[in-house]
Amino acid sequence: MSHEVNCIRCGDQVSSGRHALGYKTCLSCGEQEARSYKHCIVPMPKSNYIVVTDFELLKGLNSSHKSR
């Protein structure tokens, strides 16, 4: 027994596979939403990579932007 799940943005049907993975949007709306997020992957010295979504944090990580 399967039931129809509708996209929370446009109302179109969400595939059962997407819904099983926890998505509440159709593929088209999900792509639009994903493209709206901006982020940057930054390698840290002697460490791992981090994901930065806040431009102020990115500026703080770059020593050339620090005031003297």
C-alpha cells in the first residue's frame, strides 16, 4: 500500500524513493532549493577541510583580511 506524497513547495507528486530518503520536495523544486545555497570548501592548515556558509567566517579564516 503506497500513498501519494505531495511536494511542500509546488504540490506535485514526490517520488516514493525521494520520500523514503526524507525529501519533502519534488526533484525540480529540490534542485532549485539546492542551487540557492552558497558554500565554500576551505582547506585548513595542518587539518581537514571545512564547509563555510558564512562569508564573515571565511574572511576571519583568511589572515590577509585581518586588520592591523
